[in-house]
Amino acid sequence: MKKIALSIMFFGLCLPTFSFFPFFYGARSLALGYSSLAFNYDANALFVNPALLNSIGSSLGGYQYQTSYLDSRDICGRLGSILAHDLGDFSNLGEKDRESLLADLNMVFSSRAAISGFQFHNPGYAGKGYAVAVATVDAAVIHPLQNSVLDKPAGEITNADIASLRLRFIGFHYTEYSLAFAFPLSATVAVGATAHYLKGRNTEFTAAFADEPFRAGSGAKDLLSYAWSAADRNFSKLNFDLGASAAFGPYFRAGLVVKNVASPGISTAAGELQLARRLVAGLSFRPDSQLGIYLDIDASRGDLFQTGVEAQPISLGIEKGLFRNKLFLRTGLWSDLAADYFLGRKSNALYGLGCGFNLGKFLVDLALGIDPQGRMKNLGISGFYMIQ
């Protein structure tokens, strides 16, 4: 009990805020609405909660690919409507067109965490108590900069006002080298740590609607790809995560992880981006070997997209094994406790759907992430080979 109390005190000293990209690791995590902090049986424990490596029964190696292209409130659709007009001649548009365009502009510029995403390639290997991985990551976030000109009536807005509207682009292209270890404190408690070395390039810039990335028909993937493809400033950074795992009886297991323990900063052309600490707790309920219910929640609100907008993510997932766990069906929900809307078409919720196949020594997981409008936003594919 003394060891458990010391572990809890240690994690309590860490400030709970959010981190940078990516937001999920592996197809299983995506299908479960990002919830896998308290129970994970593959190499993704290295990223999710390194303490779970102590529970891995067989060594396994594999490869995974995942993408995420999110646009809050269909921002890209509204951008397409905006770019269909001649913005350079706003003051000469008809009154109805100016009013409609101003409404779309206000919607875009009121959503400060508008467009975000990443693509991730990751070979990795895990054994009982340790894991290694090398990941190639492209990541970006695009959000509008607040501008008071949109407070004017449509008839008073000039062409110069429209030209002053700008969006901020942050893009990364880097390789992440990760090494994790876990060890038991008792028969039911384990702790672990992961070291991440990031090396690559980044960029930060602003762009007006007349600039190159904006054109009619551009989607979230096009704009995000433009941001991370423009990365040209070299950076390298060492980062650490700490995790704990504890079993409570035969059915419940809890997890706790601190992301970005050292809270490192990454320099860009426009300043420094702080990878803030994030404290996340998870709980799993497994009444038998075929059913699992999982819940993850951030301990407090934090800055999700480096924009000053706070979020408090919560994830819920359900997993059911069929045919003696040869097939798994999974679904999940991710939402934000700090948002105005938790569920529904006006929320930023994401719904996970996926399946897993246990093919002897091969484990294959597939998953999709879907927004409230029914559009696919995330994709995850994971494959592992069990060595023993």
C-alpha cells in the first residue's frame, strides 16, 4: 500500500493539461473512441500507457498506419462556399451575397480549433516489460486568427478588411524513436516509462484567403498536407511519459499516465510551442475474457490545439469477442466535456467503429472514426505477429 500511495502522490504533482499530436495509437484504440489506457495487449502500450507492458503475455512485432483529418463544424465545407465568391471584390457583391458570406466567415473565425490532423506510420516490437518503436509522423493544425473587422455590419466591411483575415498554419514532419520499460511494484500494480526522441522539421506561418493553399474544393487533407509539407525548420526534442496500472479484483483495472512529463518546448519560426503535461486516467471492466468496457478521461481542461481554447476529452469504448476471440467487434465515443455540446450534430464528438481478427500468430485490427454528420475522419490499420 505504501508503494501505491507513493505512486499516486507522484502523479498528483504533475500538472494536468493536454498534449500535441497524435491523439490515438492503433486501430483498436480508434475503434474504442481512443479509450485503451487501462487495458492494451499490443505494442501500442508504449504510447498509450507504458505500465501495461508488464501485462503483455507474448512478444509481438508489427506495423500500423493511421490518419486523421478533422474539421470542426464542417469548416472546410464553409471555406469552399467562401472561396466560391470573389473575395477581392467583396464590397461590390450584392447585399444578400455579402450577408451570406459574412455569416460563413463568422462561423469559420469563431471556431478557433478549426482543422487538425496527422498521418502516422509505425513499426514496433514489444515483449513483457519493454517495447521499441520508430514512427514517421506528419501533423498539422490550422486555425483562424481573431479579427474585429467581422464585428462590422456587412455593408461597412471593405475589401481591405477581407484581405486582413488570416489563418495560422502549424506543420510538423518528424521521426519519433521510442523506448519503454515497465516493472511490477506488487502482484497487482505496475509502473512504466517511455522515452521519445523526436527529430524532424516544422513550420509556422499565416495565410490569407488569396494565398496559395486556399482554393475552391480544398478539403481538410489538402490544407493539412500543405502545412506539414512546408515544414523546413529543423528541430529535435527528448520527451518522456510515465504510466501506472493497477488491478482491483478479477474484473477491474485502472490506469494513469502523464504525457510530456518534462513539458518541452519546440521552437518554430514564429515562437515556441509548449508540449504541455497531460494527466489521463482510465478504467476497464472485463467481466469475462470476451467483453470489455473502457473509460478514459483527462483529469482537467487543457489547451488542445495550441490556440488558447481549452478541452477536456472523455472516451468510452466497448469490445466484444466472438468465436472464442477469433473476431472482435468494437465501438466507441470520443467527446469534450468542455464543449458547449457533448453529443449531436453541433458537437465535436467522434464515433469509432472497428473489428479485430485473431488469426493464430497474426493479429489484425481495422477501424474508422466518424463525425456527427456521418463522414469518415479517421482511419487505422494495425497488424502484429506474435513471436512466442
